Amino acid sequence: ESEENKKPDWPRLLAEMTVGGLLSWGWFIYQLEWFMTPPRSELWAACFGASIALAWYLYRNGFYNAFRLAGYAALGAGFGFAFGNFVQTMGRISGADFNWWNVMEFLLGFFGGLGMAYGIFTRKWPQTKTPSISANWLGIAILLVAIPATNIIQAFEKEGFVDLANRIGISDAMQFAINQMLYGWFALVIFAFVGFYLWYRIQHKKFEGLYYPATTLFFLFSVFFIVLSHLKKGFLLLSGQLEQYLYWVILIIVFLIWFVNRKKETPAIEKESPSESWKRGGLILGILILLLIVFSLISISLHSGLPGANTRF
């Protein structure tokens, strides 16, 4: 929503979000001691405070489209998380051998994405100024190198691969662990090289043979992280786990949807959706809460507890 004459004051915004996060974290965690995610970090409280600070900044500075978009994305993701946990619970009760935690995460992303898409496609947006080439290169370097490398450093731990090797009966567990880690870094090198090459062509308007640059990068990212997940979990060496195919199935479905609609132009917004009001927002929130109450009643009536589930509060 930024324009030439309407830009965010980034230093002030980041300062307000930082202070908001610290105040919220101190109040909920140190004062009230609302520990919601043991043994993990309780920085959800800092995220909450930073989000409130961001929302207040957007509202009082007239970034109403971004404020509205964030609201619908939050409603969608919040509903998706709760509904995903309901589905996860039902799946575990059914006894089906499947990674129901992943199903919950997919539903979280799906409904959050629906909310975000609704917020985008039901408003007109200004023509933004094109970022500088140096800023774009810095951004793509973070996406292609910094974030994937952080994932590999944190997820590809030697001890985890040694345990995996012992479970599947590999004799030289240490060498297996080293190989898996090397495969991950090798995949990153290939991914980054291809990504930088594509980005070079995008930046210098060399589109011949590359008609869909953003879509190409999207599928490149998706394939790379699916490969990393396979290396991390040893799916290439294990059999009988249905979830190892779930990622590919979803990616193929997304690709087919895009392929069928790739030549269609996005219709212009002739008339924006009804103006937002606190009454309309409250009605939507009330409906979602009512649905979650129904899901909760169904859930607690079908089981008396799930052995091994993490206890909250």
C-alpha cells in the first residue's frame, strides 16, 4: 500500500513493534505467567504485542487496506489452526496411521491463505514504486540463501540422523548422518544457483523462454523444501508412510490449477466489497467462535483424552 507520497516510517514502526512486544511479553509471561507452549519459547506473547502495535500503526496512519488484509489473514489463520487441531484430534481417534500434525499445519496455512487472498482481491491497490535493483538483490539473497541455510543448520542435526540410521538398521550411522547433511547443503547450492540465474533474467528483463517468472520461483521454492523434508525425515529410505506423498500431491494439484488458468487475466475490481465496520467484523468473529464451540463439543464427546498429547496450562 506504499506510494511515493505515502511511505511507512520504518524506524518508528519497528521501534513501536519492539516496545509493544516487550511490554506484552513481560505482562503475560512474567506477571501473569500464562505459559502456553512449554517447553517451547513463550515468545507468542511478544508476537501478540508486536501485532497490536503494527495494527495500531496501520490504522492511525491510514494504511486501511493493509490493516484490513491483516485482519482477514488473522481470522483465517486462527480459524484454520483451531479447525486443524479438531481434524488432528479426529484423525488420531480414528486410529489411522497418518501424520495428523501435518494436516493441522496445512489447514492453518490454507485458511490463512484464503483470508489473505480475500483481503487482497476485494480491494483496489495503488501502483507501487519499483524497488531498486540492489534492494531486490538483497531480498532475493535472504530468500535463496539465508533462510534455507538457517533451516538446514537447525534441522539437519547429526544426532537426529544417527537416531534415524539406528531405527532403519544402517550399520554406519555416523557416515549416514554426514551424507544426509551433505545432501542438504548440495541441494541448497543447486537451488540457490538456479534461483539467482532466474532472478538475473527477471531483473534484466530477459524473459525469453521464461514467461512466468514469479510462478517459476514459487515452484522452485516448493520443490526445494519438499526435497529437504524428505532428506530430514529419511522418506527416501522408508516405506509405508503416506504423508511422504502428500506434499507432491498438493503441489501437483496447485500446478494443474495454475496451468489451466495461466492465460486468464485477473479481472479488474469494478466494485469493491462492502465497506468494513466493527459490526461486520464482530459478526464474522462471532460466527467463527460459534463454529469452534461446535467443534469443541463434538471433540470432547468423542474421547476422554489423548495419551501422549502435550498438556497445555
